[in-house]
Amino acid sequence: MNTYRTLNQATGVARTLSAQDRTVIVYRTSDERYVTASPKDPVLGTIEGVYRNGYAVRTVLTRG
């Protein structure tokens, strides 16, 4: 898990990491930071996106 100041930073990292055949979750913490995590990590905030193969994936966990 890594923490970033902006959603754009976290999304860029998630896209890059997920391109390596991984799933990466981006979530927002209560102090307005953004975290990239693997599906096995505990999510301590609001999920902003799920990424696989470099792309955002719509799931029941994501918004919009």
C-alpha cells in the first residue's frame, strides 16, 4: 500500500501496476489522501476505483 496526495497520482500508479496482470484498488482515506492497495489489503476508506490490465473496471465497489 502506498499513499498519494491526489487521486490522479494514485490512479496513474494503479494503472501502471495493474498492467502487470494485477488488480489494484484506489481508496480515499478520512484525511483526504489516496491509497493504492491490493485486494488482500484492508480498505480503510472509500473506494474510488478498481484497476485491472491498466484500465478502470466497473464493480459494485466503485462509484459512478
